[in-house]
Amino acid sequence: MRIHALHKLYQQRHSRCTRPFLARGGRIERCVHCMLLPYLCICSIKKTVPTNSAFLLLMYDDEILKPSNTGRLIADLIPDTFAFIWSRTEPDPKLLALLKDPCWQPIIIFPAEYSEQRLLKQMPLLTKGQRPLFILLDASWAQAKKMFRKSPYLDPFPVLSFSPESISRYLVRKAVKDNQLATAEVAGRVLEYIGETENAQTMDLLFETFKENYLLGKARKPLPENATQFALQKQLLIKSKD
């Protein structure tokens, strides 16, 4: 199984813990990579997909430690996924260097109501060899608004916003607003927006698989014969043969 940026960030953040992390479900034995109960682990079926996109997850301090976090699913699927802990006063120098790298066009994903002056109406023109780097603020809604307001190093970049018609399918953590999406759901909408429909469908399947298995683990129920992960496994197998 591929060890990616989110796994490394988890280990880095966990090493700084001075006391046990007591989030809901924090005491349960889990796979350290997918954060599911061992009998519901999905690590063996994860595969990356070819894509022109890249993602940067800027995470609030303890978000990476939460078993319910879906940001790691993006890194499971998208090879070029970067992750950093957010800091208002001392941003990681590697983060700042990444944002200045001319091979990337950073684009922040955030609601239009908070960023009307910087809002994209269409994808910006990219120079030769340049790729979009989509920035997701991975946190609670209140924390994400704080991160957006208090990150001056993000101010130069345009904002892409989505207004989903349907409410979030994520039942593990209740959102403040009905149409507020989980991080992996947002990534699916980004992939859809840039025309990578199959990758968007695969992201949605991976998200549904994680959600389903997480809830099964909470209820201590076995994996059903019609589990979503089998559809995901089939789709990724077909992709790997293409």
C-alpha cells in the first residue's frame, strides 16, 4: 500500500501529542492508514488514478487525528496530494515554497459568499507545463472560515466555489449547513468540474465506501454482500487494465 502525505502528516502530528487524543472513537483499535476497524479495512483495494489535478490539504491542528476525516481519501486516489498543518503566524516554509512554485496554479475551494471579489467564473488559462493545485481547507466550518480570513499567503489566489443541489451524504459528522460537503465530496466535485468524470465517480465511490464501513464499525456490524467497496474494487480493477 502507498504511504502518502496524509499518512506522514498523521505520524508527525501524532508524535507531538502529549496526551491521548480523545475524539469520538479515538480509543478503538483501527488501521492506522484508513482509520477503519481492522475487519473493515479498505487499504488493499486503494489505487491511484491518472489525473491532471493536484490537491493541497491545509488542515486545522487536530483534524488529521480524527478517524472520521475524509481528506486522506483524496491522497489515496490522487498521486500529487500535499498536506500541511495550518498556522496563522508560522506557516510551513515547504507550504510557502509549494505555493510559489511556477509549475502550479493554486486555486482555493471556498464558498462564494465569502470570496466574491476573487471568484472564478471559469478555469484560468495555464501556462505550458502548469497544472491546477486545488487548495482545500480541511477543518470544521468555523475553523475553515478563520483559516480563510487569517492566511495572507492565500490572498493572491483565485477562489472556486460549488453550490451543490443535494445535501451532503456524510452522516458520520453532522455539518452546520445541510449543503456543506465532506472534504472528499468536495474533491469529487472539483474532478467533475475539470472534466475528469470517471475520477469523480471513483472518488465518490471511495467516499461512500469509507462512510459505509465507518458506520458499520460504529454499529459493530459485518460487511454485507452488496457493500459499496466491492463496486469500488471492480471499478479500480477495470481502470488498472485500461
